[in-house]
Amino acid sequence: MQIRAKLYALLRAFFAERAVLEVDPPILATTSVTDLQIDSIKAQMGDTPAYLQTSPEFFMKRMLASGAGDIYALGKAFRDAEQGARHNPEFTLLEWYRVGWDENQLITEVEALVSGIFNKVINTKITLERVSYSTCFEQQLHFDPHTVSLAFLQSTVVNLGYENWANETRANCLDLLFSDIIEPSLPAGLVSVFDYPACQAALAQTYQDKKGRLVSRRFEVFLNGMELANGYFELTDAKQQTVRFKEDISLRKQDNKREITLDAKLDQAMQAGLPSCSGVALGVDRLLMQLCDVTSIDEVLAFPWGRC
């Protein structure tokens, strides 16, 4: 509890020094994310269905579209059926956006934040490394994840023992291989993986890299082999965002998941114009786990789900 309090103070001081404004977005709303991999906790407000927010992203983007400038939020987020050594259905998330920055500038700031925290809280220096998504696969699995065929990916995961994955999507096959094989092999320290596949772009922009491959301007940050943060050079094209949301909704229907409708208010904000920016969400409880040198998220929560 003492280290958590100190961590919160350091996080706020970090952004105050950089003139990034703290905002307080709602955690209860009438809509939620359409992402196939994320399930929202449903609530009820009188006769109106509601959801506990899985992150403050949509509200913060509405603020950005209104001219808020550089902003951050430090608060609770919720995800259904997430419980384990690194997951709790209620968790603390730090999310921030930098207007006019690209993803590389934001990675630099994540590095400064995390390395500074380690130095001030436990007087420890951590190593910093950046590596592309394709390099990770080429080193460990010896193929290019951007150009390899879907059939090859499906057979690879089936051969790993996932017999029911013969018809799985490209994004899911890559995600499984990354989590099962790549992630455990990452070096100690802070490792930023960039240029994710276009099929995993989510709400990041895409571009053609030097090899002519279409990749997403998305990055993830791992701390001692544990996923810590996920960031984007944000998509600003409202029409493209709608296409991606509709694709998500279609995939959710195929998987018999709860239907989530498009967020009309976010769409209006995007139509008005989201400024060029980069954003990242960082799991505060996971950072705290590393600072306290523990292996279970329950050990850094006063009241984990099992005690609520």
C-alpha cells in the first residue's frame, strides 16, 4: 500500500513536470469497446443498459477532439472474466495521449517514465531495448509474420497442441504464438516491440515499411517478460475507424459474443476531427508487481476479486 501511494505520487509528478493535464473520464457509460478480445462488465442504470469501461480511451479521444491537448488519466478499469496471476476484473490503468507525437516519441517517454520510477522507488536501473515484431518472429520461429500464409500459421499452432485452431484467424494465431513462444523469450528489462501486423492494428494507423509490408503503428512494452503497456500512433480517419468497428462487431457475432453497438458520440467526435496524436495505456498493478518483486497481482491489491 505504501509503495502504491508513492507510485501514484511519482506518476502525477512526472506528468505535471511535462504539463500533461490529468483528466477524470467516467467509468460507467452506455457503450463499450467492440474489440473481440475484450469483454465488458454489464451494468444497469435504471432502465438503461450500461457498461463499466475497459479503459478511458473513448472518452479521452472525445476530449482530444474537443481540443484538450496532452492529457492523462489514472484510474480504475474493468474487464469481465479476467482473473489470474496477472489479471483482476478491476484494475488500475494509466493512459495518456501526446498531441503531435508519433509512436517512437511516445516509446521514449514510456522508457523515461518506467526507468525513472525504478530508480526512485527501489534504486534500480533497468535496461531499455526496442525490437520489431517481425524480428521477434524471425529470431524465434524463423518466419516473417507479415508475409507468411494463414495456412502455415494455422498448422503451426495445431502442431503446438491447439487442435481446435485449424480454422482460427490470422490475428489470433499470431497472438497465440507471440504469447506462448516470443514473450517468454524476451530479455530482462524494458523491451518495446513495434510495427505489429496490420491484422492487429486495432485503432492504430498502418503504413508500408522499408520492405513494402503493410504494418500497424502499434507498439507493446514488456517489463521482465510481462506485458506492461500497449500504444498506438492513433487512427484519425473516422471512416476507417467505423470500418474496423463493424469488422469487430461481425467477428463478435460469429463467436456468439455479446453484441456491442457503435459508439455514436465517439464517431461524432472523430468526424469533428481527432488531432494527430499517439496514446498508450499502462497497467499500474503490473508495474507495482515488478517493483514489489511478486508474481501474483493479488499480492499488490488490498482487495483482489477473491476477497471482494
